Amino acid sequence: KNLDIAVIPEMVKGAKVLEVADTAGKVGESVLYMSLPSSEEYLPAKGRIKAIHSKPKSDASYLLIETMDPVAIGSPVINRQGRVLGLLVATGGGESLALSINNGFLRDELALASP
């Protein structure tokens, strides 16, 4: 089975695990993501959900995020409650595409990774 998302438990000792949000978010909702580092440090940046596209007969969704700063592909998209809405997978022209991780696939993978 090929997976595009890696679940790496406790990669950084003492790091806080972020919860997955129960929804894909809402159009207009403010979000945080990691910007490309200008030095050796990734910094949080603000964005906004511009659109949400859900695939019929699937629990996968895509979020179009309005981004102001350069995007680090693979960055989590985090809502104001500190929950992960998705992962950034593409960027260009001040917009970025995120794959929503509020779906059964990721939850099943996380359950397999848990002790």
C-alpha cells in the first residue's frame, strides 16, 4: 500500500501532538501555516480559507488557502483552536492547495500507528 502521508510518532522528544479538526473548516476562516524559512527557522504565517472542494462519495476535501507569505509544502494548516485542518500540497500566485486531513483515511492510519 502506497501512502503519501507519513505518521511519525514522537519524532521530536517532548513535542506537542496536534489534534485533527472534526471538519475541513469554513470559507473565510483564518488559519495558520508554516512559511518558508528566511533563515534556518520556520515561522507561522496567517492565511484564510478561500474555497473548499469535496469529492463526491468520498470524505476527502481540498482547501484553497489565500496565503501572504511563501509556503512550506507539507506544512499543516491549523485553525484558531489549534487543530489541524489539512496539509499544504501545492502553491502559486498567492494561493495554496491543502488536502484536508479530516477524513477516515488519516484517522485509520493514526489508529494503526498508536501503541
